[in-house]
Amino acid sequence: MQPLELEIKELIISALSLEDIGPNDIDAAAPLFGEGLGLDSIDALELGLALQKRYGVTLSADSQETRQHFASVNALANFVAAQRS
């Protein structure tokens, strides 16, 4: 597991108070919404704010690109890495 993916998994768990799961329980390629982790739109807002605070990334709530970035942990890690460079 890559360090950034692990950081994002830990951020998801802490930001959303997911006490019953650990980073290893989250499949980095699984969808975050719907059938995967089962997050909803409120979770998306909270996670977006946590990502902005932690990594200084900017996200547009209504953008199709943002939906793609939130597709999975892998997608979020790629987005954060691209914003950093």
C-alpha cells in the first residue's frame, strides 16, 4: 500500500468517524459511494473539507471532475498527488 493511499484511508476513517473499520478494510479500488464503502453526499462534503484542510486541494462541489476524483481511494490519491506537484 502506498503511503498516500494509507493517509487518505486514515483521513476517511477519522473525518467520517468510521470506528468499526481500519485502513486495511478499505479496498483502494472500490467505489467510495454506493456499493463500495457506502458513503453519501454528506460524507462527501465532510471528506472534501478534510482533504482541503490536510492537503490544501481545491474541489468544486458540482464538477464532474470532482465526482471522478471521489470514485475511489486510488482516484483521490492520484488527485492529491497531482495537486501537490
